[in-house]
Amino acid sequence: MKHLQEYRDGDIADSIARSIHESTTRSWSIMEVCGGQTHSIMRYGIDQLIPKSIQLIHGPGCPVCVTPIETIDRAHAIAQQPKVILCTYGDMLRVPGSRGSLSGLKTQGCDVRTIYSPLQACQIARDNPNRSVVLFAIGFETTAPANAMAIKIAKTEKLKNFSVLVSHVLVPPAIEMIASDPTCRVDAFLAAGHVCAVTGYEAYHRLAETYRIPIVVTGFEPVDLLEGIRLAVLQLEKGQAFVENAYQRTVAAEGNPTAQGVLKEVFQVTDREWRGIGTILSSGYTLSEAFRDFDAEVRFPLEWKPVECTNCRAGDVLRGLLKPNQCAEFGKGCTPDSPLGAPMVSHEGACAAYYQFSQLSPKMNASR
Amino acid sequence: MNENPETASTPDTKSNLDTKSAPDTANTPDTANTPDTARTAGLSSWQCAILFSENERVSMTHGGGGKLSQRLVDEIFFPAMENSILHRKLDAALLDCPNGTIAMTTDSYVVTPRFFPGGNIAKLSVYGTINDLAVSGATPIAISAAWILEEGLLLSELKQLAEEMGAAAREVGVAVVTGDTKVVDRGRGDGCYITTTGIGIVPPGRNIGLNRICAGDAILMSGTIGDHGMAIMAARGGLPISTAIVSDCAPLHELIASLVRAGIRIHAMRDPTRGGISSALNELANAVRLGFVIEESCVPIAPLVRSACEMLGIDPWTVANEGKFLLFVPMAESERALKVLQNHPLGQSAAIVGRVVQDHPGIVVGKTPYGTQRVVVMPTGDSLPRIC
């Protein structure tokens, strides 16, 4: 914690912000990829510290936001099966599927439990040999290694009542999808620091070169974020485009080989649907052959038709094509209390963040 | 619910147990602290001679209104709550009231685990209700306690909880003057729930209330935030971490009385329990249609709580407190109020955290150490840990 305070230091943040102001001569759009970065930006008001000509676009890196409605509905259907205990991370509870959220299921008597670590799901399986424990394994490359470990443990211990509903997504294909879009408005990416801590950032060199776009590996504290923005702006102003690491205390170029080894053993790459965006080739994980026995989709072969709200334009928001308040449903049919799409659910979701600020009086917005 | 004293020594066929009445010990005050055995005439005397054994549990019979019900009263509740009003064993406690306005509050306690670092459900049920009275400007007079017990609860644990309640009530100088007990089938409760109701008196001339909050008021926090909620979370064992965080569970009436004695012009107070200060501040700002501005770096948070919240992705502003309050006073009195708070053991880490403004009515704004601002939102429900 003491160590963390250095990266929250007001004076250091101030001096980096000043340097950004001095370097900026034009308008730039920078996308922070990860939802955790969006959270910090909103939490600390980082967007208020940088020049108005720099627009921060909230990227698709919020795992609950991009989990397809079909998968949430599948989790729903599985949780309703007799004797099932569905284990999920907390922020997934309120995300709406086409038949409501998982927290709604709890009120109907389904056994949905919030876990902090996937290893808790293994323990629940050990403690309840007569129940079927399903781990809802969502998230990016960050949560995947821990979920993979839980699956490995289940296999070693022959936990027959344990299975996983895998909906892991991978960051580089999403960045490529956005960068390659002809309507792309993003001038530079702040890559997700914690994802890179696992994967490293070798894969980004090709993207930076191919799409002539700066990619800066960035952390999550105010000083980290400002430093990431500063390096991105310097590249943009000089017309450069390469991969830089502004999060060296955590990220090594090659990443974490141990975690990568576990991922390679347990998962294999597959095409994945991203909510509101569509299918991205080779953008997710599914269980590898050796672990297929633990696939909840195989254990619970259920069929239904999901219905996505057609008015929700979360996909355009996540791609940076639309500001949340430009959506017709914003603040009317869609509010944090009754969200139509995932970005309105969690506080750091782009739509929820906009909604909160829209409540401030114009006078106050002007005064900042 | 109504019983006559004479039913005490005869089987009661009613399905509930009412602890409001009990064997008449008013004439034998010397036995008040011990289970009355030899003096009880008739066939029941030999039964009462046996104190419950270590492994004895609450059974449905304890709620049947008969002898076992009486034993709960005699051996557990009465000795623990000992006071003269309770011993009058009337259907309703009769209390002499000084002049003023009566304040009344009620709260139910369902916390698990029942014992946690820094407190337990029984203690909490006294302090929580005392605090609701105290922040309303009332001097607590008496409380009632209704216990809902699940069949199977160990009597030894019930006794311990009753003693904790009695001790907490004595500590705050308020008697538990009436009560009730029900037993529910195993599986239909969670061991033990307690509902306490408290009444207090707001002396004439004391004018404390939300309507007095006005632009220009200072907002003070009486101490660190988030201790109780994080202690409970850790004690539930659901966390992959172990911590030494202790609940802040404490009665606030003395601390508040010290402000009154010092002549501080208190405009309003609120104890930010469930939902933490985010919830309490939003509720108040919305009620008074004024804006609040909070200097984030001024809000006191214990390092352990901060670390635990950080690790779990939980916002400490949304975490429950059980021994803290928000205080609204005129800005000119804020420094003096702060000194009074800090001079009391429960207010040592108090701080001036913000102010009330005319702008952005109903909205709480947090000022960051970077000179930026954010909207402090009303938490939607339970604090949910984030994964990204």
C-alpha cells in the first residue's frame, strides 16, 4: 500500500499532466482498453487533468460488458437446473441477460454464489459432493490463469461434480478489430497493463506497425494512467507508432511464462462473440481436449432463444463510435437502476459513468 | 403475548414464549441474580434445579410457553438483563418520562457470523439502536429486545449472547425493559435474529434534524470508515485473505453528549451503517436538496481497511460502519467540534471531510487530491467486488 501511494501522488500526477499540456498541439483520441483503467479515470477524474483536445475513449476491456447475452442466458439456464451451485464473480451478478440477471435468479431460490477466487469453487465442490458446481469463468487473460488452475486442480482431484462455463476473451484480437475498422476513430491505445503482465506485449508490435498506431502498456493508478497518456501523446505528436511500456514495475516484455504454460495446457483459442460487437476470430478460450470433460456446456446441453434489446447501442459505444449520451435510450429507457446494456451496469461502464456526470448541473461542469 | 405472572409455574399452552412475564421475584430481590429454584413451589422445583447442560440446544419446546420457556427467562434472559422495570413483569414496561419529545426507533439484526472481531449480534443490537437515538439528538431511556431463535441453537451460546446484551445495556446506562422470544423450526432461521426498539427523549429546546442542514455547513466524520463491514466480510471466511480488522461497533451517545455539553450547534447527524458513507451522504443530500462536496483525502480510512478494500476491489465508502457518525455543524464551529470529537476515545480519528453547497442539489461530489471531481453515487446493493 505504501508503495501504491507513490503512484497516487498529487504532485507527480500534476507534473505529468503539465507535461501533457505542453506537448499537445492537436486533437487526439486515445482508447484505454481495460475497464479497470476506465474505472480509475472516472474515480480520480483523470479526464479532467488532460487537455480538452484529448478525448479518452472507453474500450471494450470490461469483461462483464462483453460477455455475450447468450452466455449469460446459458448460465441462467444452468443455474436453474436441480442441485446446481453456480459460482460467479460479483460484478457479473447484475448484468442483464434476456431473462434477467443472475441476482434475480437468487431471489427465485437458485443457488448462485459470489466467489473471490476460482479456488473457492473447487472447495464448494469438495464440500458438496451431491451438488453440481459450475464456475462461470469469464474475463480476459488476467482471470484466465486462476480459472485454469481451478480446472487443473479439479482434474487432479477428480472432482466429478465440478465444471466450468468458459467465456474467456482475449485482448489483442479486439484491439486489432477496432484498429482495422475503417471507421476507427482511435489514434492510440493504452494497452491493459495486467493483461500484459500475463501475456507480455510481443504480440502488439505487429499491430502497431500494421495499423500505424501507438500502443502504450499502461497501469491503473493515476500516475500510471497519466504517464501512459503522456507517452502516447508524444508518439502521436512526433508521428511515431510503436509499442512502449509505461508499466515496467509489473510488466515484462515476455509476460509470465508460468501463467502462459497453464493457459496453454487448459485452454485452446477459439472464435468468440463479444456482446454488442459480434464475433471476433480467435478472440477467446475454450477448454482444450484434455479438459473437455469439465465443460459445463457439454454437461448441460440446453437450448433457448436469447433476445437482445435492439435499441441498445452498447457495441457502438464499446468501439468508440458513439458517445453514451448520443444513444436514444440513454437516461430514458436505460439507467443504472434498470440497464438495457452492460455498460450501464457497473459504475465504470462507459454509459453509467456518463449517466452519473450528466446529473451534475451545467454550472458545475463549466467550473471545472 | 400477554401472560399473567401466575402462569409462570403452570404449563402454558400458547405457541409463543413471551419473556415479558416471568416468575415473580420482585419480593425476593436477593435472588434476582441467580435462577430462582428452591423458592418456586410445586412440582416444577426439581426441574428448575438443573441448570441447562453444556450441549443443550434450543428446541421447539423452548418456544412452547411452558416450563422450558420459563427456564429461558429465568436462567438466561433475566439474570443477563437484570433491572427493576423488567421485574415488574407487566405486559408493557411503564417508564417515567422527563419533559421533551419522545424519540423511538427500531432495528433488526441478522448478522452472520454472530460473533465477529470487535463485537457480536447482541452487542450490536444494543449499540445500533442507541446510535439511532443518539444521532437524532435523543437521550436513550430504554430498549426492548425481541429474539427469534432457531431450533438447535446452543443454550450456552444464547446465554453468552444474552449476557453480552445485558452488559452492553449496562455500559450505555439503558435498561432492556421488555422483550419477547420466539423459536422457529430448524432451517427456518439463521441461529438467532434480534430486533431491538429504543425510546429516548429529546430535551426541550434541542433542535437537531435534517431540516437544519444548510449551505455553508461543515460535514465531519467521527472516525475511520469501513471497519465494521470489512471485519464482517473477513469473519465470514469467504475471503481468500485473513485480516486483523476489528469492527468499530460502539455506542455513540457519550461522544454525541460531549458535543452537546460543549455547546456545539449541531444541525444534523447520521450514522452511516449499511451502504456506508456513500449511501448516507446521498440520502441526506437528496432529502435536503442541497449539494455536498467531500474532500476525499480527508475521509479517514484505517490502513488495513484500505488495503483489504484495495485487494478486493471494494469501495470503502460503500462499506458499513457501526460506531461512527456524520456530523453537520455551521462552518464557524467545525474546528471546535472537531476538537471535542478528537478528545473522546471514539472520536480520535475524526475529521472535517466536506461542506454543504447550494450547487448541484441532491448530488454528492468527491474532490480528489488531483483537484478533479467525481460524482459519489448511491450504491446499488451489496458491495460487489470487481474483477477488472
